[in-house]
Amino acid sequence: MHIIEMDLYKVSCTVDRTDLRQHGVTLDDLVNRTPLGRMFIKKASEISKESTDYEWPGCAYSMQMDIYNNNVVLVFSERIDDYLYNLRSSSSALPKEQAALMDKMIAFISMAEEDEAREMIKRFEENVKEVGE
């Protein structure tokens, strides 16, 4: 694994095919989020965050996966702008009424100061988790 800090609360972790083999993980495990793939992503995220010299906020988590011929780049972020980008993408797939509510929430978060925005995101994430249980 090769880890690079891209910005505050954003790191990239380059994993080559050898890294995957050593962990008994295939590219399909990552792409399809099998239990083994999720475990590997979680461990890579932890190692990547620990490579920075500050504490991460613990909310607004997003991940990007770029697949190349010889490696996979996992970008882990807890940046609000990355989180909102992903919410906007999700919103476009929702029915019109739900998308309007999501867009309203995104607008409120966008206008808030960072501390307040993170509190809104934490509440949203907690509510989503409760609905899923």
C-alpha cells in the first residue's frame, strides 16, 4: 500500500494486485463489496487515516475507487465538499419529492459553518443508520 495525504481529511491509498493477493482479496471483492472486500476497505481506511498526524472528525465519510491495470486507488475522505458531491449524485437517482428534500438539506449544509455542517451530517447519518436497522 502506498498512502498519500491529498488534503486535510482526504488520503489516497494505492493498492497493487500483490497487496490484494497477500490479503486474499480479489478486485471483484472490492467492486462487489463482499464481506472480505468490505473488511479490506475498512482496514485500508484505518491505516490511511492513521498515517496522518491529526484526528479525523468521524463523519461525512466518502470513498472513491479508481481501478487501473496494475492497481486500485482508494480515496478516503471526510471532507464536507466530497460528502456533498456524493449526496448530490445520490439525489439525482431519487424520486422527485425525495430529491427535493435531499437538495434542501444539501443547501443547508453547504451554507453552514464547518462545525454546524458536521453536526447536521452526523444527525443525518444517525437517522439513516436507524432506518436501516
